[in-house]
Amino acid sequence: MFEFISKHRLGVLSSIAGDGTPQSALVGIAVSSELEVIFDTVKSSRKYSNLTSNPAASFVIGWEGEVTMQYEGIAELLAGPDLERYREIYFLTWPDGRDRLSWTGIVHFIVRPTWIRYSDFDTRPPRIEELRLA
């Protein structure tokens, strides 16, 4: 699953607004060896407000043909020693992310997976793998 996620630089992130409505946004992503997804955003974004109020998050990653990954997890705003560690992982995929550090309100989130489903309906029979994590 790491190989699949690491081949993709974009994912559709979904979060839940304060009024309970779902909201989605395309974000640049990177992945750790533990399948944690890292992305940046600004504090003025809807996703920032949503995830700091309710950390439930999901992604759709990859959509070439009928091959995709559904990913659910818990988001955490990075701070302290973890911030630098995960930023470095993010910068390996997005070197221009260093330039965004000068943006007002820039922050980084990590999403730790609770459930992942890889689906390849381009093969016969279809290949489907699920992973549940604590």
C-alpha cells in the first residue's frame, strides 16, 4: 500500500464541518513508511477549521482507470519534535513546500490510518485489499 500511495502526489481529502456537512479538497500529499499521510494547508482554510474541531478525515488517492485507494484516519495538527520529522518526509515529495513556510498561517497535518481499501477493477478478477489499523 505504501508503494501505491507514494506514487501519487495528490489526494482528495474529506472532512466534516461544524454543522455536520462533508467538505472535500484536493491536496498535495506525502506518505510515511507507516502509511501516515502528510499535507500542508493554511489556518484560514475550511479543512483546518474542520480538522481541528473534528479530526475524522478520509482520502481518495489515485483514480487512473478503476484503480484507487480509500483511506480513513484521524488527523493531527503537527507541532513540536514531530513537526520537523514529518515536514522532512513531506519535503521529499514536495520540495517547494519549503517555500510555503513563509506563508501566513501555514501548518502541516498528519493523518494516521484506521482503515485502507485498495481496489483494482482493471484486473480480472478484481483485486481488493483491506487493512484495518488500531
